[in-house]
Amino acid sequence: MFETYQTAFRLLDLGRASAMAMVILVVILLVASVELRLLRAEDAP
């Protein structure tokens, strides 16, 4: 995350920082999706 901040505000490369943030968002969504599926599988009878 700090690398994204530096890219955006210190290097003023907003396009690259936006792309980095989108990749981080996709990774977080994938991890959350897998975690939810695993938790649902444990609760199923």
C-alpha cells in the first residue's frame, strides 16, 4: 500500500497508482471470496 501511495503522490504517476490499487482490490476480493466459501462449507450439515 505504501508503494501505491508513493507512486501516486511522490512520483505523481496517478495512472500507475490506480492500476496498483485495482490489483490490490482484486486480490482482497478473491481472498474474501475464498474465505466465505470455506466458512460456508464448514457450516453446512
